[in-house]
Amino acid sequence: MSTIYDGITPKLWEWLERQPVFFVGTAPLAGDGLVNLSPKGTRGTFRVLDAHTVTYLDLTGSGIETVAHVRENGRICLMFCAFEGRPTILRLHGTGRVVAVGEPGFEEAVAGFGEAGTSRMHGARSVVTVDVTRVADSCGFAVPRMDLVEERDVLDKALAKKSPEQLVEYHRTRNDVSLDGLPGLVTPG
């Protein structure tokens, strides 16, 4: 049986911040646009700010769908699955906002992630904050039990090899527009 909560309870808060991976769903307004679902992870890059606000550090990647969709319409859903312990799926629906690298408030937003933000400042491209309007769980009976072997360091290593100029060029050429042609990151050049 599912439960709809008034907000993120202290117990859920602690559980959410322990999860090693979560999924972000967004879509453009256009009826023929592509729905996007992105996995996010890396410990310390997700934070609960209060009972109705969460934030995550968006690291440089191959696409810019989430940022483009959130900037167009704000709609976002974060889904967390319990891969150990009690079978649970928790969804956080809400309205997102983005502060991208180079925009006012970006460095302050990244600082909120402590060491995880400091160590990944070089490869971060934005911080996504969600004003949570619905918190709901469901059974998760079909989600398999799995053990986390280790976190991958491939993205951190790949981003560390890029100079600041190379990251700007990567953002300009690969993160400038979404698959649907919506604006992504605004970069110089």
C-alpha cells in the first residue's frame, strides 16, 4: 500500500541521503518531445534541505535534457529505490530550478554539498533544486536486492583530465541544446 506524506519526514530524509543512486524524470512541454530519465549518483551529491526542498549536484555529462526541460517548464520527479532492506520506492514530485556554472549563486550552491561539492567543483555544470510538492512511496516488491560493490570513479577521472577551457568547450558543443532543441547551458563562445 502506498503512502502520501505531508513532506519529507526525518526518517525519509536520512534514508534518501543514504541512497547511492536515484533517477530523475523530466519532459518538455511539446507533446512529441522526448521524455528523459537520467540516473544520478555519487555519494554526497544529493541533499535534503528541508521537508519540501531537495537539491543535487549535476555533473558534466553527455546530454542536457534535465536542465533544458526544467528551464522550460520546471516539472521534475526524482525516484529512489531501496536495493537493500525493506522494499521501497519513493518519488519526489515537484518544480525544479537550475543554477548553472558561471551563473550567480552557483559557487554558493555547490558549497552546500561540502567535500563532495568541493572535490567535484571542476566537473560540476549545475545545481538542481526541487521544491517538492508530493512525497509518495510504493511497495518496491519487484525491485531486486543488490549490494553496492563500489562507486565508479570513471566520471571524476575523466573530468579531472579536462582543463577549464576544455570543459567550457565540451559544455558549448555537447550541452548547449537538448535533443528536442531546447536551450541547455549558456556558455561563452
